[in-house]
Amino acid sequence: MIVSNPAPLDISYVPEKLFFRDDKISTIRSSVILPAKNGITNNVIIYGNSGTGKTSAVKVIMRDNAPIIYENALSFKNVKNLLEHVISRLGRPVSYHGLSFSDIFSTINSIISFRGNMVLVIDEATSLLKDDDAGIYNLFRASEIYGTRLSTILISMENPFTYLDRKYGTVTGIKFDNYSSFEINKIIADRASMSLEPGTYSDSILKYISDISGQFGSARFAIELLQKAAYMGEYRLSKSIENDDVRSAVSLINPYITESKLSLLDREDLIVLLSICILLPDSISTNIKSIEEEVKLLGEEYGIGLKKTEIYKIIRKLENIDIISSQLKSSGNKSSVSKLISINDVPVSILSMKLRDLISRI
């Protein structure tokens, strides 16, 4: 068994400690939560790419028993429908849809006078910000127009300030930047320690996952990679997670190497790609010299001879169509820089079988 506690690997899990987001949590508290407790309303939009901790930061704050109502905009057509649902949740069932904003905020005012000031969080709010101009206007100006002490926190992947204008009043933006590979490594190491059996994963596996996920800056992607790689290892009845388990996980989450891409390759291209696959089962990357040597051996098997310049050209082609990836590694001086080649999007064991089949048919 590799997974001992699956909960920390679930994307809905909110850890006790949200790494590298203390400053954002503090800003949200000072911008919205504390003023709301003192009767001051503010509107805040949290934005940033997927997996940067936006929703988790808000849910950490909700643990403080802050007066927060959380809704996901994807469940509603517009702001009005969402607010009607909020009213129902707070014990004032709405008998029919189609209330005016005046009626909606009048009801919310009566709820607030009984319950106290509230903060409304609307997650996945990008479509509302783009498409429901009237709803956003009434929501953000509710304090001025209807005397409603309702603060709002909207969460969006896109930067909304490219299309919001002054008519919405004062709106504070809080941007969540992408995580670095280093930060992602810290996050998934914490999740692994909580969810996986000791000895079932290595530092190198966590770094491999972090390096792949660092391209997107997404902790969510990394945690999902760790989860799926762990279950891949269990499926193989392995005692630990291996490199190909991570590649299998990538192919499930973000399938990248497709039949159409392979169809772009001729026999020589396929042999070079197969050579790379042969070198990678136990390694994250390989170098050009090793590829040249493996191509020579495969060339003898398949009756094809390739010059070094031809191999370099094919490697560039494979990079250009995103089948392989590369990075330059220096040993400390400019005269010693090597190019490392890797495949992260598909298990090389499976790809190898596919390539041998294709080569035999050409």
C-alpha cells in the first residue's frame, strides 16, 4: 500500500497551514473581514491562475468563524439568482424567481439586522464579471444604493480590472501569483507526509513532480499528479512511486502525445524517439551522447544509419512538436553545458511499445 490517508490528496482538502500565502490571507483579513465586523463594507476581487491558492486562502479564513457565506458562481445564471439562493440559505425561502434587486437587498438588510454584518464570497466569478453587468453593479454598489452592509469577495482566474470601470465603485484587487517549483515542492512534500506510507516516495520523485508542475505554477496540478502517481504505483502492486507512474499521471491529467503527433514522424524520427524512451524508464532525463549511442544500436537493429547532425535535427523536431522537452545543465563553467532530454507526458514503457509497432509497419 502506498496511500494511507487519501484526504490530503483531494483537491478540496484545505490544510491547517497554507504555505506561502500568509501575506495574502493577512491582506484579505485586513481588507474585508475586519472592516466588515466593524460595519464597513468593501469589495475585493482575488485573481490568479488555477492552483494558486485563492479558494484555499478564503477557506482558511472561514475557519475563524468569520461571517462568510460561500457560493460558487458556476451553479447560477446570474448574480440575482445567486443572491436569491443566499436568502434561502439564510432561512428566508424565496417563493419565486424574478425578484427585483430592491426586494433582494431589502430582504438581505433584514437578515443582516438580525444576524449581523456578512461577507459574501463568490468563487469562479469570471463569467459573472464579464457577462452580468447589472448584477455586478448592484452587488458592488449595494451599500450606497440599498444601504446594505454586505461585503464581497469575488474569486476569478482572469484579471477583471482590464474591463471593470469606475461605475462599480472602489474595488480592491489581490493577485495570487503562480507558485515556483521550489514552493510546489514544499507543498507536495507536506501532502505526501500526511497521505503516503513512509518509504513509498523519494525526494527525487517529489522534485520531478514539482519541476513538471512548476511550468504551470499550479499546486493543484502538482497535488493531483502526486495523487494519481501514487494510485498508479498501487495499481502495479509496487511498494513505491516510480518515474513512469508520474508520466502516467500526466497523461491522464493532460494527455499530450497523441496519435496525430506521432503521425507527423517518419521512421528515422520514430527511432530517435524510441532511443530516448529506452534511456528513460529509470531516469528523469538523458543526454545527447547517450541518445547517439542508443540510436546507433537501434539503427543496426532496424537497418538505418543516422549521422550526428541528423540526430540533432530530429531532436529539434521532436521538441518543436512538444513530444520531448529539454533543458540546459551547466557543470559550473560555460565550456561545460549539456542538453538534457526528457519525456514527461506519457509513460515511456507504453510509448516504447507503440513506437516499435509503428516502426515495424513503416
